[in-house]
Amino acid sequence: MQERPDAGELLEAIGEFLAREVRPKLDPVGAFHARVAERLLELLRREWRDGPAADRAEHARLRALLGGEGTLAELNRRLARDIRARRLAGREAELVDHLKATVADRLAIDNPRHAGAP
């Protein structure tokens, strides 16, 4: 059974409520704070919607790049150690591809306006 509204829809509704009902009634400082809250809700909604897929993709890339298993956090720590120890010599192109994809996924969530920036 699918529950409605889901978390993403609730976050969107709260943001719309702030934008339409609350912010117009506030003084300039309060309106600014309400807009900050709206943007944080937008970020939370993107994280809720897109974060799990981004994490799964990053995890898969790390397993392939490092040739091992572990949690996402464990593999990221291993990646950092391997970079420091220069154990990825000769595989720089794979590393750069992984890092670009990870940053692109993160930007799409954190700040989509910059996701397409060079």
C-alpha cells in the first residue's frame, strides 16, 4: 500500500505554504529567513528524492574502481587512502570519471543551478 502524501510531497507543501502564505506577511528580514527555510526544504526534497540513487551509483563505481566490497563510507575512506598512497597510478582516468560523476550527482542535489557548470 502506498501512503499519500509521501515525504517529498510534504516537503513541497511546506515550502509552498511558506512562499504563498507566510513570507508575504513578513517584514523584509523575516521574509529573507522564510526564503532560506524554503530553499532548505527544496534541498531536503531533492536529497530525499535523488540521494539514494546517487549513493547507489557512487557505491557501484567505488566497488568497481577499488575492486572490493564495503559500505559507501568504508569505500570512500579506502579511496582516500589509495589516493594518498598513489595506489591508483595508471587508473587516473577511471578515478577522474568517478569523481566527476560523484560531484555532478551531488551538485544536482545540493545546487542544481550549478549542476551543468563546467
